Amino acid sequence: MNAPVAATAALERPVALSIEHVAVHFGGLVAISDLHFTVGEGELVSLIGPNGAGKTTAFNVITGFLRPTKGKVVYRGTPLTGLKPHEVTKLGLVRTFQRTSVFDSCTVFENVLMGLHRRVHIGLVATILALPSSTRAEAELREQAWDILRLVGIEHRASELGGSLPYGEQRLLGVALALATNPSALLLDEPVSGMNPTETGNFVRLLAKIRERGTTILLVEHDMPMVMGISDRVVVLNNGRLIAEGPPSVVQNDPEVIRAYLGQGAKSA
Amino acid sequence: MTRLTPIIVLLFFASVPWWLTDQYLLHTLITTGIFILAAMSLNLLLGYTGQLSLGHVAFFGIGAYTSALTALGFDVELFGLFRVVHEPWPPVLGLLFGTLVAALCGFVIGKLSFRVRGAYFVIVTISFAEVTRLVSLNWVELTQGPLALPGIPPLTIGFPGLGYMTLWEKTENYYVVLAFIVLAYILIKRLVNSRFGRAMIALKGNESLATSVGIDVTRYLVIAAIVSAGMAGCAGALYAHYIQIIDPMIFMFLNTVTMVIMVITGGKGTLAGPLVGGLIFGLAPVVLRSYVGPEIQWILYGLLMIVVVFVLPQGIVPAIEQWFNRTKAEPLREPSVAGKGERA
């Protein structure tokens, strides 16, 4: 195994998320053999690799949807082993899904309200009795929902059903849902796949706005110009193991990466 | 639908005892109302969280027996070791305990079965209903088994200082049931339009997305089960004090089926669904009985149900809403904060 490029030395930020020697086996199938990397506070790290490399599996492990066979994931000093997805979300680590994932039969506005679930705590009794505190909190939630819709830029769709939105806007709604939880780290699974260049451009601007808040971002994406343009560091996976890690300029020219993407023949060509 | 619709409907039903002279029909309205209350509770689980409880009658029956036994008193020997003697208490306390005990059962069943959902929940609830039926049938010392519990006192309502009223008359019972339906309607409306309801609708719509935005799915399913079971128990208690006699037949599977029919035909996941479905399928047997023979009556009942489900698979209320929206041709609404997220 090629040693990962020692780019971690260039890292000055405190570590937010560390994936420590994680392995995932499905029966005899090894989805991830040994994954080890860190993401600094406020950093934007991209996880790339050919289809089937184990990127989404890595996401599932980090966010508690899957239990690693070996190794552990630590976020801000808390080991995530054994935590359920909603408990991982509670720690501020929130994901979006690869396929469009919104609440289809609810309006866009309701979708965001569902995402805001953890923001304001209103008791069951206060809700049933419609106490002033609960009415106030509900009004506050609605205010926050508008803020998020405006940030993402889909406020004009508020009263439409989530499932009726065009594809690109459904992806934005997925991000809005994740943002609604007020994450300190955001894991985006192929957010711009299926978007046209204009939409991708808008999305990159949205990412910049999210980063201004100090949010850490881990991105899985196939759109290489975008990845290389916005990432602080890139981590490359192939066949369930890490083959390269470093700033975009370094990773782009790594022979192992080129071989993984272009195939064995490219070397001799 | 306008905001006024519920108030107009309520005023209409409040006026019924003034002009309805047929006491039997009034009696049918009361029992239908009690079943509507149970159907509303089932709708909270089935319509909003998507979990089908096919043993909902268990909570209804537990509420009925708990309330009846609280009001009648009992004297049982437990495990041949010690006696538990309970002196009769006021029926209102029975209603309260019936609700609480049923809610507690909802909590236990929810905790036990929501780790594995879907079909397993259906099986657990059916089994639970069967177990409660067998207990009521065989624990003769407590429930008198098939001999039934007769002489359950009617409810006495009132406030200290304002005087009390015992509900002997049908009209009084009718208004009490109506009041409970209004209360339940308001409770469910507030619940489903809050973060609790949104969590329930979210987990029904897309469970992995719901957990990933931080919703503890099991917790909200259990909350729904507690509220739903408590409400069904309350309906059962009202039934016991109105009919004044209950036997293990109360746990009949047919009673659950009736509730499910009321919810599905009316429109699950809508506030008005169980009310509409409940009225139609609660009154249908009585109305049909006056025109056709008993065999034809149930065939027509079945046909009516099949037609509704075939023609309006979403239920009557959603169909009316769609039709209403189409004919009205609502102009594009400017997104405003008010009115968003309201579920009719």
C-alpha cells in the first residue's frame, strides 16, 4: 500500500473530525479496508474516488447509519461509536443524502420546519395547551425557516410540495434541511450531481456562505473542477482504502490517483 | 375548506338533540360518537406515524374495564397470597384512571414493539388485544368473565360549588361525547401542527432523513402510541358508563376493524377523516336496517366500503379537499408566514 501523502503536517487547524483506522465488512465483502484521515475545524475536505470506492459507506459510518467493523470515528473529542444517527446529529455532525432526499408530500416550508426539529424545545403539555411559550417558540421556528430558505435561495418555492420541485432545487432543499439543524460540520453526498453548470455555480456560492459561518464541510463529489476549485484538501479512496491525501494541486498529479481514475492502461499510454 | 367549517359542523351537531325525536337514533349517534373518538385516536397512529394498530380495541377495552372497576369496586385475591380490596370510587375518577391505564399500556406496547416496526407492530397489537380479551374472559373474580360487569354507574360531572349532574339522559350523554370529540380534535390538531406532529409525519415520510435531521424516531412513535392509547381508553371509559354493562365481547376484533374502516374511508392523516368516515360507517348499519333485511344490510355495508375505497383510495376528506381546491382555482399564493404548515 502506498503511504498516504503526508499532508496532515500542513494542517494548522484543530481537528474536528477524525476517522481512525475504520474498516467496514459486509460479510465477506470489504467495503472499506482501512480509512484514516482527519478534517480540521472550518476546513473543506473532499472525499473522492471511483464509483464503489466506499465513499458513501464512509458517510454512513461517520453519521451512525452503519457500525464500523474496526476502528472508530471521533467528532470534537466524542467517539461516535454506537451512537444512533439522531444522536450524531445532536453533536452537530449532519449529512445530506446522495439520492434526493426530501419529504415529498410536505411543502418546502414544512420540510425546513422538520429540519428545525432540534432548534426549539417545546414540551408536549405546553403544545397541547397551546401555552404562550409554545406559540412564541413556534413563531420563532417559522422565522428561522424563512431565514434558511432565503440563505439557500428557494424561498419562492415555500408553498410547493417538496416532491414537485425540479431536481436541482430538491438538492438545495436537502441542504436546507441539513442546515436547519444548525450543524457545526456538514457532510454533503454528491450535492451537485445532476445540476447544470449554472446551478453548480450557485451551489459553490452557497457553500462559501456556509463556510463563512465556520461550518466544517466534508464533501463527496464527482465534479472534479468543482472539487479542485473549492477544497482545502482532497482525500482519495479506491477499493475501500485511502490512496492519496493532500491539497488539490498535489492530489491531481498523484500517479496512483490518475491510475485509479483512468485505469491501468493510462500509465502505459 | 374555510375556517368556519368546523364551527358550522359543531353548531349543527350541537342542535341535534333539539329536533331529533327518535331516541334510538340519538343512542346510535352517541355510540357512533364514542367510536369516532376511538377512530380519531387510531388515526393519530395510522394516519400520522403510519403504524397500523390492529389491536386498538385493547386500549378501548382496557379503558372501559378500568373505569368500570374503579367505579364498581372489586375484591380479588392475587396469587393466593393477599387480597386487594377496592371500594367504589366516583365514575369520573374511573374515566381518569381508564385513560391513564390505557396510556400506560400504549407506552409499554410502543416501547416493546417500535424497535421493530411495520408488520411486527401489527402482530404485537393483535396479540395484545387477544391477550386482554382472554384475561377479561378468564379472570372471573375481577371481571366476572362472560357474565359481564353490570350496573356500571353513569358519569357524574360538575364542579365543587357549582353543583353536580349525573348523566342519566341520552341528551346529556350526547353532549358529553360531543365535548370529548371537540377536545380530542383540538388536541390532535395542536399536536400534529407542532414539532411533535412534524416529527411523526417526517418519520412516516422518510425515516432515514428524519433521523439525520435529529429526530429520535422511536421516541416520537412512543409518544404517539401513548396519546393514541390514552384517547382510546377514554373512549372506552365513556362507553362503559354510557352502556352501563360491559363484557369481554368489547374486545372483539370487529371493533378494531370498524375503527380502521372509519379512518381509511374518511381519510387517514386528516383531522376530519375519522369524523366523516365514522359518521358514515357508524350510522350506515342503523339506516340500512330500517330499509332492508339483516343479511342484505351487511352486504350493502361491505359494498359501500369497497366502493369508497375503490373510488376514493385516499379517503373521502382528501378527495373533497382536492375537488374544493380545483373548483376554487386558487391563485398562486404569495408565501406568507401565516397559514404555512397548516394541515386541514
